[in-house]
Amino acid sequence: MEEESLTQIYHQRSQETLRIWRDPTTAKAYSGFYPENLKAIATGIKPALTQPISALLAELREQVLDDPLADIMQPDHFHLTFLAITPSCYDQRHQPEGIEELTRIAAAHCLEKKLTVRELRLVALPNQLLIAGIADAADIARREAFWQALQHSGYAGLLKERYSGSARPPTFWHSTLLRYNAAVLPERLQQFFKARMNQRYGDITGTIQLRLVTYNWSQTAALS
């Protein structure tokens, strides 16, 4: 996907959210996010926290304060997903199976490869704030090839479940900075986004890992 196209997609998504915020009755009913006590298998990076992202998180924490509905990413948990592979379905009693096959596929396509995401910017969903950017053409192709390989593996069913039957990998290259446990963000967080929607927050780079993770990567364990 060309850079201009993805930039337009991010812009359109935020514009859709702004329309919903103007008329919250059009928002989908809040039905919860990922279960906090379960883990998923995912590939992604845990890059060094850059000064622009660190400052953005600090500003966001000032807005959130002690709001019990706000679930903000902690600096130590900062990450960006390359491709999630399963829904959140694992715990102490139910551990992943077929890891050797999965590790082999991941090693052939993405493990230990560098991933850089450029021109990071805020993207708004009705009850979330994302930090999203632009990946290189080689990384887009790498994710597509990894996705196709998984379609012919023992993880095909779980991948389909994770992405609601989608035939293609996700378009966004992002991490979720804030989840708000309501249908829409409160006014102060809407204004936070509006004041920063045209800003850019630089680039991040990291090495792709295969991990068992909670939804916000507060708990992770290597699988390779």
C-alpha cells in the first residue's frame, strides 16, 4: 500500500470518529475490550521509547488522572504489533499447541527482522486513541506473506477468529495508547486528540519477536 493511501485511510478513520463524537447516538454500544486475564500469540516489536512518544504518554496521563474508565498504556509496555495470530484464549490451564510449526513459519518470514514504522500520528476511534504510522513496502509484503503462510498452518482457524474472517491482514501499523471503557471518549480526551491530530511523533524501530502476550503487553513470554 502506498504511503499516501495509508495516510488517507488514517485521516478518514479519524474523520469518521469525529462525526460520531458530534453525535454519540451513532456510536456502537460498548461491549468491552480484550479479557485482561487471557493471553494471545502475537508478533511485534518493543522499541525503545522515543522522546516524542514518552512526552505524548505523559501528556495523556495528565488528562486521564485517576479516571477508572481509562486504560492507558504504560511506558514499559510500549509495543507495536506486526501481526497478532490468535485471539486472547490462553491461560495456565490452556497453553498454546503446535509451537514448533508456528516458530518455523515465523522464522521463515519475520522473526528477528527489523521493523521501522515512520511518521507516527494519533488516530482516533470512538473510544480509543492509537499511535499509527507508515511501514516500508518490504515490511508490508513480509506481513502479507506471513499471513498467507499461516492460512495453511494449524493456526489458520485461530487467525480467522482473531480477524473475524478477514481475507487480508490488517491495514494499520499501530499500537493502542488508550482504551476507554465507554462508547465514546469523554470531552477532555476528544479535545486532547483534536489539539494533536496533525502532529507527527517520529519513527520507531525494533526487532520482530514471537510472544505470548496480554492485550496490552503488560505480561509477555517468548515463544521462540
